[in-house]
Amino acid sequence: MSNRMSESGLTRSAAVSAIFISASFASSSAFADCAVSGSAPVTVTCSGTFTTTNTANATTPNPDTTDRIQTFSDSVSATVSSGAVITGAGLGPSSTLSGSTVSLTNNGSITATGVTAVTVQGSGAAFALSYSGSGSITGSGAAGALQVAGAGSGTTAVTVSGTSVIKSQASGGVFNAFGIDTTGTSGTVNVTVLNGGVVQGGNAIQFDGTGSNTLTNSGIVGTNSATTPGAVATNGVSANSVSNNSITVINHGTGVISGSNTGIITGSSGSVTITNDLGTDTTLAMGANAASVGIAAGSVTGSNAGTISGSTHGIDTSFPGSSTLGSSVNLTTNSGTIQGTATVASGFQVGSGILAQTSVTIGTNSGTISGGLNGITTNTSFVTVNNNTGTISGLSGNGILAATTATVTNASSGQITGATAGIRGVNVNATNSGTISATNGAGVVASTGTLSVTNNSGATISGGTGISAGGTSAAVMNSGTIAGNGGMSGTGVGINLGGGTANITNNSGATISGTGLTGDGILASVGAVGVTLSNAGTVSGTSLGISAVGDVNVTANSGIITGAGGISTNGAANITNNTNGQITATDVNGAAINGGTIAVSNAGTISGGTGGALNGGLGGITVTSNTGTITASNPMVGTIAAGAPITVTNGSTGTISANGGSTAIFASGALASVNNSGSITATGASGIAVVGAGLSITNNAVATISGGFDGVNQQSSMTTTVTNAGTISGAGRSGGQHGNDHGCDRNSVPRPNRHQHGGGQRQRVQFGNDHGHRRHRDQFRDYAGLRPVHADARTGIGHYRQCAGHGRRSVPARRRQRYGHLQCEQSRLFPAVSRLHHFQQDRRLDLAVDRHGYPDLERVRRRARRDGDGRWIERAFRRDLHAGQWHGGFIDVDNRQPIVRVGRAISGPAQSHDVVAGQGGQRDARRRDRGRGFCQQHSVEDLHDPHHDDRQRQRDLQSGGDYQPAFDL
């Protein structure tokens, strides 16, 4: 019995011991520490509230450990239980077995002092490291919160739950260390922050691995005033700038990434691939860097549907000051906002929405890209925007600024705007269906290269200047509106061409305009070779429709070209004006076409003011065909006028008219060749239809050449041929005025055609004046009436009118001596406006003359001296075009007309000697001598005698006067 009892006692005793041991192991989970057990993987379970030490445990099983480092040559799976609180040295599960797995699931709270709060680590190669859970981690001091290190070529995965906060300690308003750091890996790294999760630190998430680094964010990364008020992150996401690793960021709808310096940053050779669903945001917060950037990387690719913002640049790949610069930006789409927003002194703004060191490519922009300075900027290369349906703007600079070529397609809803330019590049290729504009500068600028612009119907390109091209060539196809409004300068230009050649097509309904105080529709300034225009729309300017230094070629005009003056060029103007085409000068003094040489084919309307319709200056004019209307109101010189030969073919429906004024066609000192089947008229009382030094006129059946004074008038000794099957008439005097040879022994008068008539006096013929051969061949000239005094063929040779002017009367040859001493009744010298005009253009007249041939009074007076009668005069020298001789003259400034010096006398409106009389009849010494007393006592023969100037010089010197050669019109 005692044995049984004894056995029974042993049995009980053993039972008690077993219960105790079992209870001891079972109660370890209730202790505040970590328990280690098992293998493959080793399991580490931590619970309760306890403090770890910065020591290591490598034993499994170990039911009770407070060592920070739990390291095994095995896979490790660690868990921090819900409600557990670990302080002290934090926790660091680790493995030394290459290829193994180390994971930590944290559902509690872990903090540390002096060391990184949590480390998940592999020591070897190719680990699979991971962190997850619903708990939080807080670093302290200069130590970070969570580091996942040493995966080698393996994988690293971090998941921050929607209830987790992982952050470093903040002091002085700035986080001291990283929130999450992934390092020691060349493999794949994935960090996921779920909606509601928060990661904060100096670098909130720091990718130091050299492999593939990806952040998928739906939470808060970086600065968050709600979580940590008054504390900011330096960078939201950072890649290692030394290893120049790259980052892929997927920022979902609720995600925010922010930092006082950058939202996302890499090294200058690193890259960021961004998919931003809602917003990557760099926010200027308390203590933040005012030069913050949304994304700063060596290159940026991806898409944006949210907000990428920096107080200077939204995206920046330039890395100023770095020894290695960044490169490009390539976004497939932007439907959100990319902006740089900083404002500096006086409201001027800096920065760009996108700044790239090399190039920028935007696939489709339906959002906003804007900068305080520029919307998009490249430092060394191109900008390409394939489809803009949104807004690209530079508040103080350019919408788009390309270092080389800007290639842009702007859709109907697209807007590209700037202060100095909408689009600017060395070269520009733009297709616009929307709006491209500049506040003060040009809508589109190609600085030194090529420009190609297609402006579609309904589209607008505008600015102080619409389009500016300063390079080698410009091609513009316009179906919309191109407008220069003058901006702050007040001088608007539709298209400004500073160099090269230009081909412009302005389609029906399209407009090219330059407005403001002054302005030109198309301006080709110094350096421009030429302009070629096909116009079916409207080209207009406050000053000129087209102004050019080089040639202007209007290949077709069925629209309108207009301004105060229509077209003006120093080169050749080659114009085809089609049916319904209009080239007009709206100013009363304007010229429709002014050119060095002019060639015109006209089926429309060309109309000018006092400057005429076609003004060729010293160059010639050719009207190859006119079936429309060429007209001028009160032309000072002529509707068609030049100091060189003029050739006109006027069709049966063609009209060439001077409505008032002087002449319809005026070839000064040159041949006027006219083939007329239509109407050529000069309606003014002193009007002459055709004037030239020589004439070649074919007036076909039913055609009309008519003048208010003469039909045609030869004013020199060049050959004149008139073939008339129509009507040539002069209402005031004659149908035709022709020259004769005064040097011959006869004064011949051609038999007039029966249709050559004038003013009720049949058969009147005016004799010309040959200055080129220094032979005087005309009779008297009425200079007050700006027309010659004629000889009447009916009353015989030698029948004259006295000097002209007011109350003129006939003076037969036999009474010539009697009237030779009479004053010429206040007659005025013909001002030779055409020559003044030409010399003003040619800069050979030593006198400031306005565009109408009148003196510039202020400048004249500054340089003037007074003559004996107290009139302001200015000495001017002009070159006689035909004789090549220099002659002196004066300008009567008060009366705005030249006055002539004959011998020693100065003649003018207040002088009696302003006309030098001609001499008709046969040449004999007796008659010539009797004629000397007439008007300054020099016969015409004397004045034009080759020895006259020598004799006059001797007489002047003997009498103490100053010799002056005769002034020869």
C-alpha cells in the first residue's frame, strides 16, 4: 500500500511539475517581450509594452528576448502584435542566409532612441525583404524610422497601411531623418502607401538602391500639417544622388507627395517616371525653401492628371550649378496642372511649369502648364507639343520657349499665351486651331531659323506683333486671324519678317492686320530678302498693308490689301491683282503701291490718294495687263508715276484715272509706252492723261485718253509716236502736245489727228523741252497754272502768250521786243514735284522733304538762311537726270515750293523774273538780239547755249555778284 501511495505521491508530484513548466511556457506570451521559435522560417512574436536593448539574439527557440536584433541564418517572420509598444532600441529582424525571406508585420507601435527604429535586413545576397502592418513607427533624434536594407539582387517591399504613421522626429520645424529608407539593393523595390497612411521625414521616402524603385501612393508622403503641424519634409521622395538611381511614382487619386525643397528628387543622371492621378504637390510651408520644385530629376517621363507644383518650377531637369546637367521631359499626357508659381519683386514672376535642360515632349495637354516666367522652357534643345487642348502660359515671359525648335499643334480649345511671346524658338513649326497670344510681344517668334505656321479657320495668333520671323525663311498659311495690336509700343505688325524669304498664303475670310498708333499688316524689315503673298482675305495696317525692304511678290490677290498706304517696298513690287482684288491707300496722301520697280497685272481695283496708285520712284513701272481699275484721288505726280520708263497695257474694261490732281500716267524724263483699249483719264482742270519725255502711244478703237487740260504731253525731245484709232482729248487745251527742234531753221508743227483736240481750240500743239541735249524746244510755260504756254498752229509760227499766270495775253512775234521788258505777272515756277519726290527717295537732294515732295519745314528752318526779301530759303542741289549737270536752286519754305535763281536774281512768287521766255521762229541774230530784254534779258537760246554759263560767270564777276548756273527744269 505504501508503494502505491509512494507511487501515487510521485505521480502527483510529477503532475504538479508538469503543470508548472507548461504554465511557464504558456505564460511567455503574456510577458512584455519577444518570443522566438521554429525554423524555416524562424518566428519572432512581440507583444506587450517593453524596452529593447541594442543587442542581438540568434537563438531559436527563445521564449523571452528583448534584444533589438533578431538575426538567424534562416528566413525570419516577425510580428508585432496589436497593442504592443516597443521602445528603447526598436526592433530589427535579420537573416544571414542568402536567398531567404525576412518580413515584419507591425500592428503595434515602435520607437527608438539613437538608432533607426525598425530595420528589416538581409546580409548576403538575393533576399526578399518586406514590411507591412497597421502599426506605426517613430524615429528619434537624427535616426530614421524604417530601414529595409540589404536585399541585394532580391526584392524589397514596404506596405504602409491606411492606419499607419511612419515618421522621423522633427525639431526646429523640420524632420531630422528619413521616414522610410530602402538601401543595399540592386533589385526591385516597391513601396506602397495606402489611403490614410502617412510617411514623413527629411526625405519622407528615400530610395538608395540602384535597381528598380517604385512608389505607389494613395496616402500622405512628406509634409502634412494635420499630422505634424509646423513640421515640413525637405523632400517628399528622394533617390540617391550619388548612385543616380531612378524612381517610378504612381500617385493615385488621394495621394499627396510634398516637400519644402522638392516633391520628388533624383540625381542629375537619375530619372522619374510619374503617373500622377491627382497630385504631386510641392507646398511652400513654414520654414520651407522658396525655390521649391515639384519634380527635380535628370529626366522625367510619364503622365499627369493631378497637380505638380513648385514655387519656382513644376518640373525641372536643369540642375543648375551641377557638374552634370540633366536632360529631358517626356509626358504622354497632362490633364492636370503643372505649374511654377513664385512671385518676386514688383509682381514679376519667375520659374516655369516645365524646365528641361535638353528637350520637352508633351503628347496631349488637356490641362494647364504654367509658370511665373515661362510655361515650358528648354535650355539646349527642342519643345514638341503634339496636341494641346488645354492651356500653356508664361505669366511674365513665354508660353513656350525652345532653345532650338518648337513644334506645336494647338487644338481649337487650346490656349498658348505669354507676355513676351506665345511660342518662341530658333525654329518654329506651329499648327494652330485655337489661340496663341502675347500681351506685348509676338504671338509666335522664330528668332534666327525657319518658321512654318498654319493658322486654321477660327484660330487666332495675336500680340503686339502677331508673328515674328528673324531667320532664314518663313512660311505662313493663314485661314484665321493674325493680328498685331501694338501692345505697349503702340506699333502693331501682323507678320514681322526680319530676314530671309517669306511665303504667305492668306485664305478667304482670313485676316492679317497691324493696328495701333502705327502698324503694318506685313513688315519685311532690314535683312529681309523678299515677301511672296497669295491673298484671298484681308491684309491691313494702320500705316501700310505691306512694307518691305526687299522684293514684294503678290502672286494672287482676290482679297484686300490696305492701309494708309497699300504696298511699299524699296525693292521690286510684282503684283497680280485678280478680279475682286483690292489694293487701296486709305490715307488722302497715301500711295496704293510704291516700289523701286513695279510690275502689275490688274483685274481688280488699285486706288491711292495724292501719292498715286503706282509710284515707281526712280524705277520703272510695267502694267502688263489692266482689265480693272487703277485710280488715284488728286495725285500730286500721277496715278502711275516713275522717274524711269513706264509701259502700260490697258484692256478694254480697264480704267486708269486721276481724279483731280495732275496726270494719270507720268514718266518723268523717260518714255511712256501705252497700249490702250480702255479708258485713261485725268479729270483735274490741269490734268494730263499721259506725260513723258517721250511717248509711244497706241490708242485702239473705242479707247479714250483724256485730260482736263491735255490728252497726252511730251515734255522732252525723245521720240514720240502716237497711233490713234480712238479718242485723245484735252478739255482745257489739246489732245496732244509734242516737241519740235528749236535749233532747226524751221518750227514744224505736226498735223493733228481729228480726234486730238482741246478746249474748243483745234490743232493746238505744245512744243517740248529737251534738257538732255541742252536745246530749248518749247514755247512759254505757264508755271502758275502748272502747264505750258502754248503756240497756236492756226496763227502761225512765232505767235506767243506772254509769260503766263494771271491775265495772260497773246504776244505776236513782231511785238516781242515791246513786251520783252515787262514783268511776268507774279507767275510761279513749276515745282517739279516728281523730281523732288524721286530725289527724296534717292537721298541725293540735300534737303529734308516729306513723302509728298514738300520740304520738311522744321528741318529746313534749322538749316535755312534768309534772302533779300525775308523769305526762308534753303539751298538745294539737284542732279539733272538727263544732262548730268548740277544746277542750283532755292526753296520757298513759307509757300512750300521751289524758287529758281537765274543769273544773279532770285525768283519766286514775289519776284518778277520767274519765267525764262522761249523763242520761236527762224534763228537769226537780229531777232535773237531783240529777244534778250524779255524776262531777265536772256533769251532761251542764250540760257541753253553751251557757252552761256561762261559768259554769265564773267558778267557776274565783273559786277561783283555770285555766279549761279541757270536752274533747268
